[in-house]
Amino acid sequence: MEEIKTYTPRDLAKKLKINYRTILREIQRGNLPATKIGRIYLISEDAINLYLSKTVKARFWKVSASIVNHNGKILLVKRRAREGRLQWQFPAGTIYYAEKSSYRAEVECLMETQVHSKAVKLIGKRIHPDTNVIIYYWLCDYLSGEAVNNDPDENSEVRWATPKDVLRLFTSDVYTPVRKYLESASGLSDAEGKRGVKE
């Protein structure tokens, strides 16, 4: 009898190079079939292949990020574990199915930080060099809420930072249109902004 290969959510997240909580959400929403044994979910390889064939039509996952500017400061979250060079980042999460990237930017910002925002302008999109996902960068208006770490499993810290400090804190590559926005918001010259990439 052929053995059926299974994965735990953490194993699958590592295999697919995506956030662990993304796997849990898909299981809880019924999108990714899994068997629960005690407190552990097991996902079969057949279930994974079927899920990927339906949801990932391209080579890459799609993620939406929210750049919220409130009183001259930008909302940031700090990952508990680095992914490549990536640690400090904008609130961001996986775009589901036919969902609009603007909607996902607003939802992830609220889920991670309890800040309500409104996506108003798409700054651009690219394949992120550290995570290999397609990421959409949305400029968002602040609506309400105190910034708190609402996702302590994934993030270790949430803070408001000046645009200049964002460039200092980011240890990963900063997308050029985002850099230009931050430099414009902070009054930095191009040279000053580029010096601020490393922590």
C-alpha cells in the first residue's frame, strides 16, 4: 500500500515559503482540506496540489502591502523571524482568489495592527527579491485606531516611524517607487535615501 505523504501547516509554510498563518487561514476557511488529529492539522500532498492548481495560476503568490501615512509617520510591523533580509515591513498579506489587492491591503492592516485605513493609490507592484512573491504597494489614508501588535505570532513589534526612519530600518531592498515616495515625504535627497537602506 502506497504511503500518503502529509504535511503539518508549519512544514507546508516552509515548503511554499509563505507565512504559517496563511496556511491556517486557508484551512479554517475551508479552502485547503486538512485532517485534524488532536490539535494538529495534516495536509495531504494531493490536497496541496489541488489547492495550488486552483489558487496559484502563476509561479508566484500575490501579496498586498499597506503604506499608511498618519501625521507624517508610516505604519510598520517587525517580523519575529527574518525572511532573507526582510524583517521590518509594511503590514501585508496574501491576496485571495479574485479579491482586489486594495481590499487586502486594508484588511491586513486592520488584522495586524488594529488600524483602519483606506487604500487610495497603487504605487506599483513587483516580485519581491527576498520572498519571491508579487507584491502590490498601496498608499493608504489613516481612518482610525491605535497601532498595536494584533498578530504576536507573526510580528514582534508595531510602530509609527518617520519616512526617514523607514529607510533606516528596512534591511531589505526598497522598491524604487516606494523609496521615492518616502524620500518625498521626508524631504530626503536621493543620495540620503539610498544611504539609509541598511540598519
